[in-house]
Amino acid sequence: MKYNNIDFNNKTILITGGAGFIGSNLAFYFQENYPQANVIVFDKFRNDETFSNGNLKSFGHYKNLLGFKGIIISADINDKDALKNLETSYKFDFIFHQAAISDTTVAEQDVMLSTNVNAYEDLLKIAIKHSANMIYASSAATYGDSDRFEVGYEQPNNAYGFSKVMMDNITYKYLKQDCPISIVGLKYFNVYGQREFFKNSTASMVVQFGHQILKGLTPKLFEGSDKILRDFIYIEDIIQANILACSPSKSGVYNVGTGNARSFEDIVSILQKELNIDNGKNYIPNPFVGQYQFFTQANIKTTQEFLGYNPKYSLEDGIKKYISNIIDLYENEVKGK
Ligand SMILES: NC(=O)c1ccc[n+]([C@@H]2O[C@H](COP(=O)([O-])OP(=O)(O)OC[C@H]3O[C@@H](n4cnc5c(N)ncnc54)[C@H](O)[C@@H]3O)[C@@H](O)[C@H]2O)c1
């Protein structure tokens, strides 16, 4: 699927975080649609190190890139020498900056901010030197306690959301200075789809509920789940937004969601229908009351206006497209382990 007239063949494209969920989908998007594109994946990849919350420090996994024909660089975006090497070895046309501590529950503020904020500015400087357009991942987590999901109304309530607001602020600062490249920040809402499985417990509830159902368990939902609503967005619409962001009619920061809030209850019902397995639903008290987002819904007016973005997947359509992969993962990665 081509979303605009840019011919990415023979372009040099950097994807930071390219061994993760969204980055690896971008890498395959280019490989499949523009086979002559020169794609460089820069990612820290996983080892067994964990943060204090017990989750892995980075989720990059080689299995997300099985079949990838481009170049991979295993390095840390906090490593100035590695970035210098990147700057002198290549001449990028586009930089898709997805690398980040993507786990919203990480408590280590120092590493969260150096990785997400400071390394972004370093990469932005490379983009400017190379005249490469920059497209980076911001997040709906920037809205936090806000009830208005519109750029300018951010109210982050954790270090992760704060880090993404600081990335947006860096963007505004550069854009004020007559920046020679386009810079687009994309505030993704709740993304689900192929290649998210290796995010472990931070993967979307779509795949997690799917595997609970396939195991024959009754999916566990928080009480009142029919009233906990989020904007769930399928990976192909995220790819669409990234590609459109390569030639924006205006640089800036944009929401990427469907514009429709749906419930966790809906996810389970759709999965049960698609899998043809119905073990009912189990309701447990919500331990996060008071620190939990009960509603998110992207206002996508400016994304439509300045990027030409038009989400194509309802929750039903996205899960339908994803379901065979959820089953394959269950057979190959979950069953018997
Ligand atoms: N998936 C979502 O729902 C969602 C929502 C909002 C924003 N985002 C943002 O989108 C981007 C991609 O998220 P994702 O869901 O693909 O997460 P992910 O964790 O699968 O991908 C992030 C990648 O960055 C790599 N990385 C982490 N620290 C690094 C470092 N110091 N140096 C180099 N690489 C490093 C990881 O190994 C991983 O492969 C992130 O910036 C994330 O914050 C994601």
C-alpha cells in the first residue's frame, strides 16, 4: 500500500528502534513496497537487564526482523560515539525515530529522560546536518490527566509522558528557528498488531486477551470495563501516518488514533467471536483506580488537515486482520512454554 507519491527507492532511511514493534513494521513496509530503499535499523536489542519494575530495559528482538534484508546496527542511542559513527557513515533522507523506553511504568527518571529526550535532540541534529526529514514517536501518554485529547492540552502524569512532552517542546523550539527540514511528532494512542508480542507484559491487551482465550482461560477484565474506553489503533494506520508525515503540509505534532474510543470489553467480545471460543468474562477489582486513564480518544482534525491522514481500521477490522498472527504466536511462542 502506497500512501503518497514519494518514491522511497534509493533513499537512505534510518529507523531507530527498528527491532521493536512499530520500527520493525516500518522496516518491512519499506522492504515490501520500495525494495530498493536502503534501510538502516539502529536498536539496542534486548539482553537480560531489567528496570526496577522487573521489565526488560529494551524490547528489541531479532525475531521481529526475521527476513529483513537491510542493515542492522546494535547500539544505544545514548552512546555519542555510536551516533557520530552513524552521522559520518551515512547520508540519510528520512529518519524515523522510534527508539525509546516505551514502558510507561519505568520509574528510573534519569535514564528515561536521557534516552527519550536528550538522544532525540542528538538525532535531530544529525537529521538537520543530513537534510533528512524527521518523523518521531510522541505519545498519547502526554495527555495523562487531561480530558482534552488535543495537541496543546497535555498533562503528563508519569516520567514517560513527561519525556514525550519534552520531545515535543524540543520540536517546537527547532521549528521556531526556521528549520531546514520537516519535523513531525506523532502522538500514537494505543497501538496493537503484528510484531508487538515481544513487548511481553507491555504488549497491547489485544494480544494478551487473545492468548488468555486460546489457553482456555476466562479473560480477566477490570470491573466496569465496559466504561473504560481507549482509542485503539491498528499498526497499519500507524504506518500510514508515518509515511504521510514524510511530506507534511505543516511540521508539528499530531495525534494518531482512530478518533473513536472503544472498551476493553469490546476487545474481548471481538476476540471471542473471531476465535470462536467463548469462556465468558471474569471481573476483578481495578487496583489502579485514581491513577488510571478511563477515557482516551484522539482528536485527529489537524492530522487529517495537515498530513492527509485517514484511519482505515475499526477495532473489528484490525483484530480480524491480526487474528491469524495471534493464533500463530500462540502455537509457536506461548503453548507449552
Ligand atoms: N505501542 C504503542 O502503543 C505506543 C504508543 C505511544 C507511543 N509509542 C512510542 O512509539 C515508539 C515505538 O514503540 P513500540 O511500541 O514499537 O515499542 P518497542 O519497545 O517495541 O520499541 C522500542 C525499541 O527501541 C529500542 N530501544 C530502547 N532503548 C534504546 C536505546 N537506548 N538505544 C537504542 N534502541 C533502544 C528497543 O530495543 C525497542 O526495540 C516508542 O517511542 C514509544 O514510546 C508507542
